[in-house]
Amino acid sequence: PNKEHNCVKECRTLGIKTVAILDTDCDPDLVDLVVPGNDDSIRSIRLLLNYLGDAVAAGRATIPQKPKDDADMSEYKAVPSIR
């Protein structure tokens, strides 16, 4: 949030929740969800993003899929897409 303050400000204006990797030199009050970690190390960022990507993929795998044919729509629930 220190270097990308314009993005954080724009997200707050638009009502978009912000998630940020922060270490001790950042203000945690500027973001909605703080992920403690080394925000200067590409290795640390890559590790956290791989973990988050795996969690998103696992969560999406639990969403019921639309049936191929329209014959059996009784079990299908419309799930809004995740953007």
C-alpha cells in the first residue's frame, strides 16, 4: 500500500476489498485483509500466490457444474461467477 497508494485509494473509492502482503514497514489500516509476509522478496510473494491460487482452484472445484443436457436441471443451482 505504500508504493501502490493510488490503487488502494481507487479500490476504496469503488468499494473493492483489498488484500495485501505486508511486513513491518507498512500501515495495515490501509487494506481490508492483511497477509503478513515479506513483501520485498519475490520468493515469498511467489510462495503466497501459489498457495492462494491452489486454494481458489480447490474452492472452484466444489461448485456444482451445469449439466451437459438440459434434461436434469433439478440439482443445478446457479452460482455467480467469481471475478
